Amino acid sequence: MIVASQVMAALPTHRDLQQRLEDYRAFDESRQNEVTHLIQACLRLNSEALVLQSDLDDERITRRNWKRRAEEAEAAIQRKFVVVLVDGDGYQFRRSFYDALSASGGSKAANELWMRVVDNLKAADTSSAIASDCDVLVNIYANKIGLAKTLVACGYINHLSQIDLFFSSFTQSRSLFQFIDCGPGKERVDSKLRDTFRFYANNAQCQRIYVACSHDNGYIAELDKYRHDMVVMPKVMLVHAAQTPSAVKAYSSLPFKHTRFDSVFEDAALEPPAKVDVPYFTPPPDPPSYDPRPSEQDVLNLTPTASRSSHSSNAAGPPGLTPLATLPTNSKTASQVGSPPPSVSEVTKNKTNELVTHGNGAGDGKNGIPINRFGQRIDLKIRIPSTADMDKFENRISQRKLCNEHHLRDNCESYSCRYNHDPIDATMRNTLRYKARSIPCTNGSKCRRMNCFYGHQCPWGNNNCGNPKCAFIKAGLHDIKDLEIAKVVPAQPLG
């Protein structure tokens, strides 16, 4: 009995069994949760490892690519070169090269240019580390037809086709020498040269850029952009040749080094010979019975941009009316104005004194500004164009007007001038100046500007104009009656 009671006492009760079952169930749930947490952590870490492995692979590929590109760039930069950019419309090869055309004058010009570049590299500062045996690339930009006509007119070649022989020999002599025909229009040459300059300016292989364009102020704006560029500025070398006084002054303000290749390029611009006309005086026409002048609005409409372009022939008034040129110093009375023109001998006799007093006869202000006793500027007489000259002028500007600043003042600084800069002869320039005289100067009779090509009193004469809306009336330049020159005062510089 005692043993049975002890066995019964050792057996768990129903409550104990139920509690144990709950404990085992809680333990199993806790273990399952822990296993689930561990598995999820492993999955997360495995996903992160895959992302990191992908990033590592990308970095490895990128590093290898950059290493390869660096090796290629290092290998490529070993072949350094210099560039020579020439505005062929303004820089002419020496006459001796054209005279030797039959003996490959173009090849001789190319060889001489190459030697001068190499000599300049040898003489350069050794710190620049430019090898004198590096490649020399030469681009000459020009309007081939216009250049050929100029060379024929100046006697450098006998006919237009010879320019092809010259530059064919030039380009064939060296593989990196090129002549590029840009076609008519000076801005085409300017634009192509500027864009090529920009292309090479930041090229690491290009060690030096010789720029032969300092005859034209139009390149100043482009070059000035690199004034403070410590990468581009040291590698630019300006090649001076045929420069006008204004160009010399303008380019002297740039910080670039400069040199000259006088054995290659002419040191003066080519000027085709023009027909010399004997100066003469034309008496004023009789006062017209009709309104001879276009309205002020018509004159303004004929001038799209002040101080930039010539205007149309409509500003010259109706047929038969010739604008009056300002009288010379000795014109005092109406009877003298109506007197016959002086003889050629008289004109020749007085020519020297006239030039001393009046400059070149165009009132350009190079030798001073003529004024009357009231301090009013007097326009000097210019040759009145013939009908043929006017027809030729109108034909020339029918497609594109001429640039006054370039042709009459040689001072066009517009970065992209829309007017024509192609060369013109002396007759065309006289006609252009004559046309510009019909536009009143904005500075009026107090103008002292050098080379001012505008009118400072009505060119049709105060008593012969007859146009109540004449542009010179509004400008206050219509009632200037004293045309006797009292003295010549210093001219103000261009500005």
C-alpha cells in the first residue's frame, strides 16, 4: 500500500502535463522564430553582398577603362604638333615665289614657311619643351577667285588659272600643308579661321598656334577671349606682316607673343593699280523746279545701320541733279562758284598746296579738320562719280552692301559684320565715299573725328536743295553758308 501510494504520488498531475505541453510549445515557437530571423538575416546579407559585388565589378571595369584611355592618351600626346593659320586674303606670299611659278614657286613658299616656323621654335624659350622636329600643320584660308584677281591686277601672275598651279605646288610639297578656298565674302575666311583656332586652342597635342591675321581688326574680339587663359595664351604666336596703323595699335594691346616671317609674306598690302583721274571742279546745277531730294525718312530707310554700311543710289536724288561738293578754300563769291572749271595746268599748280591744306581731298581728317571762321567743319570736295561709276556701284551693292567702316576707315571691329569687306578699287571707294556724304553726321558741324565719311553740310547746296524734309535740316547742317576754310584743327583719333 505504501509503494502504490508513492508511485501515484510520483506521477505528474493533469495540470503539470498541461503546463509542460505549453512550455514545450512556447520553446518550439521561440526556436522557430529564431531560425526564421537567422534565415532572413542571411538572405539580406547575401543580397547586399551581390550589390557590393556588382559595384566592385563596375569599379574594376571603370578603372581598367580609364587606365587604358590614360595609356592611349599618353601614347597619343607623344606626337606633338604646331599649327599655322593664315588669312590668305590679307597675307600675300612674296612676289619672288610667284615669279618662280614655273620652277615650283608654291613648293618654295611652303619650304620657306616651314623653315621659318622651325627656326622660331628653336629660338623659343627652352622651358616650353617644344621639339623643333614636331609636325607643322599649315592652313591658308582665302577667297581663291578674289585673290587671283588681285594677283593678276598687281602683276604677280599673268592669268587667273596660275593660282591653281601655285597652291597645288604648295599643298603637294608637304602633306600637312593645305590651301582652303572659302569662296567669296571676307567673313567666310574670318569665320573658318576663328573656328579652327578654337578647335586647336585647347588641344593638348597642339603646342603652338601661329596666327597670321593681324592685318584685320576683326580678329581682335576672338583673340581677346584668351587674354587670361593660362593654357591657351602662352601657346599663341601672332605673325605680323602687312598691318595698317590702326591694326598695329589694336594688336599691340594683346598679351600674345609675336614674330614676323618677312621672307615669306609681303610686308605691305597689295593695292591693285587704279586709273588716276585729273581732279576737276564741277559748277553747281541750276536750282530745280521740283522737289529734288528724297524725304528724311527715305534717307534713314536707306541706312540700315549707322556708321556701318553704304546706302542705295536713291539717296543721290532724281536724275540730272548732282550733289554739290564743298568748295575749296578760295571759293568766296557766287560768281566764282559759277565760273568755269580751272584748267588742268591750274589744278596741277595748286595741287600741292591743296593737299597740304585739305589732306587727301576727301576730308578724311588725316592731316587735320578744315573749319570755317565759326568753327564749323567743312567737307572738302571729292570727285563726282560718272554715270558708269554709279551703275557699277549699284551693281556691286545689289546683293550685299559695302561696309563703310572697313572700306573708308579701315576700322571695322564688328565680330560678325554683315556687310561686304571684299576688296574694292579706288573708283569704287570714291563712289562709296560720295554716297556716304549724303548721310548727315550725328556729331554735326562740331565733328572732329578722324576719317569721318558722313556729310557735315548739305551736299546739294543750301540754295539748291529745295527739299523741306532734307535730313540735313533736322541735323542742323543745312544753313551752313560760310564754306571758306579759316584754319585746320587737329583731328580726334578713332574711337
